Amino acid sequence: MSVSLTLYIKKISNTHHEFRYVRPDGTGETLKLETKSFLLHDLIHFVVERRAKLENSFYGLLARSESYKSLSDENQLQSDFGGEIGMTERIVGGLTPVIKGDITPEQFLAGARNLMDAYQKKLPYWLDQGFIADVQDDLRSVIGEWNDIVFGDTLILKFNI
């Protein structure tokens, strides 16, 4: 069964954007978020989860009835890495400096392997340099679309699981 979530990200000022998601049944929510704190992180989640075809991470759970706030709860990430969503959160957080050009993909992967080894866990099979390159390309495209819109306009993204 394919479920899709439609994201509407409206540019409302230099500092804030409106983040709205709508499930196939018409439910969802709208939030006003600080762009500097949330936009890049949420877009990296979108690209990583879509490319890896993740169903039980942020956007997949939003599509099935969770709320933005409930998925932002740090307690979900504490036990056993928080399952798929906890692992995804760590990957997205670790990829942020790669996206910003502060570290290389190789440095990220070495650090991620070290962290997983400490917890006697394995990296997801799909997390490699090719995946990171694809994420960087996809994210450049999405950010390019965002940068091309003017205040009051909305970037529309579809997340299918």
C-alpha cells in the first residue's frame, strides 16, 4: 500500500517558514518554524528518507499519524537508538556538516562506523559514499527550488512510502 505525504513549505520571511503537511486523508498540521534552525535539517531528512526508502522515520511516521512535535521528542531517540527513526536522526545530524562542507563524506563515514562499533551496531547497508553523493545532489536540487521561490510562495514536496 502506497501512502504519500504532501509537504508545503512556504517562505514567509527571512527568518521563518510555514511547514505544512497533509496526509492522503486530508489530516495534517501547519507550523511556523525558524528557518535557520529547522529547514536544512528537515530537508536532509526528506532527501535521506526518500532515497533510502525509509518507512519508519520522520516523514513515514508523519504520513501515518504522528505529529511533528511527538517526533521531535528526544526521549524517542534514547533507547536502542530509537529504532529506525533514531538511527536516521543520527545519520541526518552527522550529514549536516558534510552538506555544509565542514567535513568530507569519508570523515563522516569513519565517525559513523566508530559510533556504531561502540554500540555494537552496524551502519545501514545503504549508507556509503555513493548514497551520500546522491543525497548531496538531491539536496542541491531541493535547495535550488527553495532559493528560486519568493516570499509568499510555497515549495511542494511529495514523500511516498
